[in-house]
Amino acid sequence: MRIRVENLRFAYPGRGFSLGPPPLDIAPGQRVAFVGPSGSGKTTLLRLIAGILTPDAGSVFLDDTEISALSDRERRRYRASRIGFVFQDFRLLDHLDVRENVRLPLRLSAQHRARDAIATRADELLDESGILTKARARPRTLSQGEKQRTAICRALVTRPGLILADEPTGNLDPENKSKILGLLIERARAADATLIVVTHDESLLPAFDRVIDFAQTLDQSLDPAQSEAR
Amino acid sequence: MALRLAWAYLRSSPGRTLILVLCIAATLTLPIAGARFFVVLEREMLARADGTPVVIGSPGSPADLVLHALYFAPSPPGELPVSAADEVRDSGLARPVPVYARFTAGGRPIVGTTLDYFDFRNIGLDRGAQLARLGDCVLGWEAARRLGVEPGDTLASDPHDIFDLGGTFPIRLRVRGVLQRTRSPDDHAVFVDLSTAWIIAGIGHGHDDIAEIDPDAERTDQGYRSGAQVRTHTMITDENIESFHFHGDPDTFPLTALIAVPNDDRARALLLARFVSRADGLQALRPSLVVADLVEMLVPVRRALGGYSAVTAGVALALFWMIVALTLRLRRSEFETLHDLGCPRSTTAAIIACEIAMVLGLGLLIAGVVSLGGVELSRGWIRTMAA
């Protein structure tokens, strides 16, 4: 999936933070890392691309769809069927077991409601990620690495064209970091999906095709006084 | 989808869900059971009354008279002479069904009546045979079960007054049959012939032939005067039945109530009119009207219970709402995750609604089963209450 960001402007109301990145064009299948200091707007841009947030001005195109121009309902549908999201703190639902957590986006997506497909697709991914034996376990009983593997399976289950990962290795030990990132990149490549990962960890950057450093390239400000002066 | 997620959430913490459901069930049980209890109580009271067209009895409380005639209430009103039954029969307006229920056997009321009573109430025999002679009794289904007696056994009437040393002896009755179950006060009664009831009352008795037992007995104008060696029979047998006899004017023998079964509505109206402002004070009543007045007395109790239930339900709802609000706050990140994954807000709202509906529904179901089942199981007790 190709991603284009044009003339984007976004500000959180009353929080003195504004984001105005330069034009951005990410080619289909590219693996991109967003790096930069905390609060530099990496996660905000990721959420704008996902259509979770809507920009104050400018456009976000996913292939030919201007997601920023869609209604809330349309963006939700688009997100559920075309975008996979991996969160830093996993955000697995504790009252569902691993298998049901992975199946959740399939159930949310109107395009993937076939019962058999839901059943087999989730188990395939769990098997490929080495956690099929944990399919009936509750998330609270898993290790950090297992939780993130589950979250990755959940992001991949709808075969999305775009995978967004917000610091997916932030809560992992060094050994698990490279394993999880390796898994994410491998799964994205296998699915021929575009991958954007927000990370602080420079040791992981060689695995990416492209690195976008928010500290140098993006027009952003952290200081409320500065943003107001601007 | 919403239903599946809601059920998964409730199932993930069975203890918490169970406590919530039981709290709701406990809150709802009392109002439902109370409402149902009054419905059943009224129905039971009115059903028996509706099935009894007219009751005639001595002057006094109409409620006492009707409750006695319908339920054989343990404190009978005054008495009326058996001639009242003849008067009703002779009028051609109604069929009289006499009731004399002043004594007990094994704590169950002994109802002296005629075979007409069983026709009138449409009660057949479950086992054994009907009353055949003096001293026989047939038992209601529940009375037989509770007393553990069967046809062929005997059953003694309870002593009238243990301090009345000169009083009549308890009579040992021959159990002839057990009646079909009717789920009415008749199930709890011991039925005897009217004459047997009068013997229990001491109006009639049987004893040895004085001339045979005591040759020295002094003959007087009224009969023999004898010593203590003359035995009074306490059980009526084929051998001694001839010795039983009554003293006094048979027309004055007592009844505690007289049920009249009029030929039609007109006959009922005429019969009721005949018992207005009589010199002997006897009254004729329509039990359905008397019981309806009694039921009216339950209205304030019912209202009080309704008010209490409303307050309790209000408090419970407020608490429930607080629990839901706190839970939603604790689960904010879960709902944000669902939204970020593409779940519409309407589905999130549906999940919450399903959870609330399931908890309330389960609570209501348990409350319904417990309260309605409890009232159904207590029907016998409610009938006793109604009496």
C-alpha cells in the first residue's frame, strides 16, 4: 500500500502541541522506521495515517483513498479491513483468550466474516508465530514476548496492506526485541504489506528500508510557547 | 459480535458476575414474590368463595361465619339448629349442605356433614369406601398423608377439654376411605356423618344396657339411675351400634354453618331475602362478597409492599448504575483498543448494553424462578393463610 502525506496539520486541542510534517511518500511494501525523541509526533502521525485521528488540514492518502476525507464510519471500516495495528503495550483484551484476541479484527471486519476463514486464519498465524499452544491461554498468563507475538498476529490476521506498529519492542528485553521485530518484518514481507514502525531503538534501524527521523526532518514543536508563537 | 464479546467478558470473571447477578436477583425477588403472593392469596380466597353460593349461620361476624364454612376455621361461630336445613330444603329454593365442625382429630378439623357435601364439592374417593354407618370417617388426601392412616385404621377425636373430667370421651373413628386430592381445605379435613359429629359433641352416646349390667339400678320416670359400672362406649362397633342414641329434640341439634346450593339466581335472591331481619337472627351470606371485602383489606398491605419494593428497586438501580459507571471507567483502554481496531462506537455501546441486559436478565430470571417457584411451592401454606 502506498502512503502519501500532503500539507498535514494537526493540533491536540488545548495541549499546545502541533504537528506539521513535510510531504511524505512511502512506496508499497516499504519497511519504514519513525525515530525521534519522545513527544516529537511519531505516534500522532501514525494515528493520523491509521485514520484514528483526523487532521486539521492536509491529506493522508492510502493508495488512492484519501482516508483523512472519509467519515468516521468509513475510516473505521477501512481501518478494520486494510490496516493492522501493533501497540507498544500490546493492548490485548484480558477477557478473551489468545485465539479470540487474534480473531477479533476478523470479526470487526465486514470482509472477513466467513466462519471457517476466521477459524483457520487465526490458527495459521499463531502456528507460524510459535504460540499455537497458547491459543486457549489468557493474555495475563503470557510472557511479554508472547503477548507481543499475539498482538502481531492480531495485526496481520485481516491480511492488511498496511501494518502500523507503535514501539512494538518498547516493553521487551533485548533478545525478544530482535526476535519480535524480525517476526514483524518477516510477516509483513510475506503479506507484501507496507510496514511503519515507531521506535526509539537505533540498533533495530538496519532492518528497515527507510528511516524517518522526526528530530531532523519533520516540522514539529514540543514547546507550547513555541507552538503558540508560531 | 457484541453478544459474543459481552458474554466473554461476563464469563471471564464468573465470581464477580455471579455476585452482581445474585445481588440483582435478591433485590428483585421480594417485590416479585410479594406481588405473586397476593395474586395467589386473592385467587385462593376468591376461588373457594365463588364455589360456595350461600352460607347460612348464626348471628355474628359474617367473616367468621364464611371463613368457618369455607375453611373450617378452628374457632367456629355460634350454632344454628339443624331445623334450618329442613327449612331450606322445604322452601324448594336450594339444596342444604349442613356443616358441624367443632372438633378435631390429630389436629385436623372433624367436619360433620352429609354425603351431599361430597357431591357439592365434587370430591370422589381416592381409595377405600364412603361413610356407611355411625362412627365412620373419610379423610382428606393431605390429612391421611400427614396422620399416616389408611382405610381400615382407626383415628381418635382429640379431647375437648382435658380439665373437664365429667365431659365426653374421645371417640375412636373407623377410617373408611381417603378422598381425592383437591388442593383445597377439604384435603386437610376428617369428614364424618352429622350424627357421628353429634356423638363426638356428647349429644349422643352408647353404653352398656343398664338393666343387664346393674340389676339393682333404680328405675325412675326418665329411665334408670345406675352406678359407675356402666361403661360408655368410645368406639362404635357393629356389636354396640344399637346402643347409641341421642337425647333431646332432634330439631335443635346444632350445626356451625349451613351451605345452601340454590336452584338458580332467582332462588338465591329469594333465599337471601328470607334470611333478612329474622327473629332468630340467622343470617344468609354470599361468601364471594364477604371474601371480596376481606381481600380489600389486603390493599394497604399490598401498597406498602409496593412502595417498599419501589424504594428498594430505586436504590438497587442507583447502585447498579454506579457499578456500571465505575466499570466503564476501568475499561476505558479496552474500549479505546476496540475503536482503534475499527470497532464502531455503536458496537461498543451494544457490548455494554448486552452485558447490562445479561446481568439484569439473569438476575430477573433467578428472581422469577425463586419467587414464582417459592410461591407455587408455598400454595398449601398460602391456603392455610387464606383460611
